[in-house]
Amino acid sequence: MKIFYGVQGTGNGHITRARAMAPKLRAAGAEVTWLFSGRPREDFFEMEVFGDHLWRAGLTFQTRHGHVHYLRTALRNNLVRFVDDIRSLDLRGYDRVITDFEPVTAWAARLRGIPAVGIGHQYAFGLDIPKAGADLMGTQVLKYFAPASVGLGVHWHHFNGPILPPIIEAGAPPAPQNPAKIIAYLPFEDIDDVIRLLRPFTAYEFHVYNPGGPVPTSGRTAHIQIKGLSRRGFQEDFADCAGVICNAGFELPSETLHHGKKLLVKPLHRQMEQLSNALALEQLRLGEVMRELDPATLASWLATDQAHMVRYPDVAGAVAEWLLRGDLNIDQSWIEAIWQRARKVA
């Protein structure tokens, strides 16, 4: 089977999910053409698993100080180029088209009347899940940014609907945790604001991953290490850290829960998906939430040893098998069988 698979590249969560899917699809005998968009081509790194992949500019959101900036988003995206990329994308000869919230692939398939499968967290939002911060703009973005004929949503709970557990990439074996070691990955916050938040907590060792790479700042101290994005470096730090501070995306919190590390999320303001994720984590009692970069909330979270572990099954393998079966109906008994293999350990 030949598959065309589009992946949104804003942030790293969609790419992480694609890294989990790639070997499973290959093992199932699929021939996959990968397309990535949402950030400059030179900003993608360690992409060898995807082979000779394609790139388009796509669309991305602009943020400032933890807020979505809609005017800047409209001005920075080249809509003429986006439409041209949709019209020129050649999907002939493929048996299946998949989009992980990647708009060029999704709209190219819709324009040509080709059924597209949407795989990802955003496709759970058409169902009855916890939602917060809903407004007209956020609702329309989730509905029309990368539309799919069939949505295969993933979440931390099924919420009595056809929703799968998170798709987790197989990682290194767990290492003994260093109780003082904390990862901070807050790509939508100003790096100096993050440093100011962490500076008073000298009893801890913070590894701060900055998407723009290390930046010079007078506020840096010995217990705060600023690092550029590196998949290998991040995995090594993640292996023995005790906790993760991050925005309220989906993939990194999912990996944090899967490996039993404590979790503190700061949702992006005016972003429905992140606000909804924060609400879900609170309702499921799986992590802590801070609405702002708040030292008091951070101090309380650092002082607790409570972490939650939810061991998720091989969802990537199950999805690969489902895709190659040819029937795109989502059977509820299939969903339930996969959830039965998930285990909440702590």
C-alpha cells in the first residue's frame, strides 16, 4: 500500500507521533511519502527516519508572551503560496492519504475528493471531551485547519467515545530518576520570563530547552542550563528527570505520563486546544496546571513527589494494521480492546 502522510511541524508533538508511526507502517509493508510543513525547512532536525521527505511552508501560529497573536499569524502566513501548494500537490497513485493536522495535505485531498484520514489529538475535539476557552476562532481553526474525512482522535481518556490512547514513540529503557532534575520546555513563552520563574529555586537542576537555541542573558545561573533543541539530548535528559514543565500540548505530557514523571503544564492563552488539555488533566487528576508563570504554583509542585504513570499500549502498531486493512470504519470494540491494554500504575 502506498500512503501519503502529511505532518504539521509547528512544535514537535506531531513529529514525535510520526516517529512512532513510521517504523510500524514500514513493518506492515506500507510505502510512505512524508510531507512536513509549519516551520522553515532548515529548522527540522534528525529526520532520517522519514527518508526523502517533502516540505511545504504550510501554516503556523504566531505567539507572543504565551498568547496566540492572531493578527501576526494572519500577516506572517503566505496564503497565496499556501493555496498554490494545495493545488500543485500530486496525490495520484496513493492508496491512502493521512494528515496529522497538516493543512496542505488535508486540503489537497479535499479539493480532489480523496478521502483523508486525520490522525492526532485535534481530531478528538469533534467529540464530547472536556473543552475550555472555546470561541468562534478556536472552534473554526480546529474544524477547518486540516479537515479529514475520517478522524482518528487520541486523548488521555476515551470519554466514552471512539478515541484512542496517545501514540507513544518507543524510547530508551527507564533510568533511575534524579529527584532534583527538571525539564522545562515552554516554547511559547519568552525565555527570559522562564529564567526569572526558575531562578529562585536553587535546590533544583533545570534543563531548559529553548527552540531558538541558547541565548545570552544576564539572568542565567548555575542551576539553570539553557539548551537548543536536540532529540538525543532531550531524550537523555528526559530519561532520568523527575518532572516536566511544559505548555499544555499533547505529546510531551503523554510521554511524561507514560514514563511516570510528575507534570506541570502552562496552557497557551487564547488557545482552545491547550486550555482544553489543561482542563482534561485537572479532571483526570493526572497533572498540575499553572495559568501564568507563577512561582507559588511552581514551588508547590516542586515540593510534591506525586507523579502519575499511565502505561499506554502499542497504539501505533494497531493504527498501522487498521490503515492497511482497507476498511476505514472505526469499530468501537476495536477502540475498547486497545484501551483495555492501558494500565494506570500510579
